[in-house]
Amino acid sequence: MKSSAGDNQEVEVKFLVADLDAVRRRLVAAGATAGAPRVYERNVRFDTADERLLARQALLRLRQDTRVRLTYKGLSAQDATSEAKIREEIELTVDDFDRLALIFDRLGFHAVQTYEKYRTTFHLGDVEVVLDEMPFGLFVELEGASDASLKTAAAVLGLDWSRRLLTNYLELMERARRAFDLPFNDLVMFRDIEGSEELLAEPWAFRKTYQAAMQTFLDEVSSGCGNRGIDYLLLRTDRPLADTLSHYLHARERFKHLHRKG
């Protein structure tokens, strides 16, 4: 959505919320109209190997939902005087996600980060209201023509203007990743590999519990194998299989040699 702040400008704010259904009810009560039904989005950020675009706070993105869009975002001089976040935004619809990604790669812009979400879109007057389900929380994003229109919409929806977020989802995820020592950069949904269910989960909320449970399981397997005279070898997917097997076989031969000498 383009604003009156100038051509190719977006004016927006975000709010972290606990309940999207409550916001949806307020939208209906306020007479908002449906823009687009809940849809799955896949977004891929492209940059050079040394992330030159990120260094100058620019974004090159491909987004796929019911269509494919190419987006460039950059700094805007008007951002400094606004209570919202103002960015230059240039966007167009394209036909082929994969072929354009290949062109970027050939030009030196590689896929460096993937993020997924579900988005539902409404219109409240001249403000676009989107309800976003991210892997790390629920958000409401308001985009409109001016600070004043966004403030009015926030008030109607019961959103505290003082708690607005003037950042993007990638920056929010990076803060969470550093705070909780998460070993990945992508924002992805969790899917049931035995069915079609998709789960909204906060990785940091269960990381330590999962690690502890996995270590307990591994200790039990190792102990059980030892009690039965079975060799136990933990294979790590971040190490070459050939190296691990070579080390194991060497250690086994050395043990047999020492056992024969004894």
C-alpha cells in the first residue's frame, strides 16, 4: 500500500498481541472489510555474500502466497520525523519465483534467509490491517497514509500506541536469536511429518527442555547398549559420515589389539 508520504513510501507500525481473535472481533465490530483470507506466505531475503544490502538497511525480497512479488525496501528521509516507520518500498508482481531467484544468484545476490508466516488482511477505512502469525508470536500490522490514520486505527482496535514496534520481523527474530542463543536464522513453521498439521511455536520456549530430554534419551541408549555388549556410536549430521565411521573402526581395531595383548 502506498501512502501520501510520497510515491513508493510505506508508513506502518506493528503490535505484538496475545490474541488475534480478539483483534478480529474488534475489526468486525468497527465495520472493517475483508481484504484477503488467511494465506501462507513464504519470503526469501537475498543479499551478497558480505551482506552489503543489510549493511545499508536495504531489503531485496521475493514473496510467494497466492502470487509472487518482488520487493525492494530502503531508507526514507521522512522516517526521522514520523512516529511510525517509513520506508521506501518498490514492489511488483512477477511470474516465476524460482527463475527470478536464479537470476539473482547469477548476479551475486543469494538467498540468505527464509521466513514464513500466515497473514489475514482487513481494511479499516484507509488503513490496511494485517493479522500475522509468525513462528515467534502474533502481530498486528497497520499500514496507512499517515501517523494520524494509524493512531486512529490503533485506538479503535484497542492497541496501545506507546507499545508500537518500529522494526521488521527479521530484526525482531535476530534479537530473539541472540537472546536465546538459537543456532538458526530462518523463521519457519513446524509441520507434522506424519500429517498435515502446522504448528505455531516459539523455538526458545522449548529448546532447553528438548535438549535435556534428548540427552536423557541418548544416555539411556548408550547405557543399554553398554549393558548388552553392543557398540554405541552417536552420528552427528554436521560431521562427514565417512570421518565418523573411520574413527570408529580405528578405535575398534585398537581396542581389539589391546585386548589380544592383555
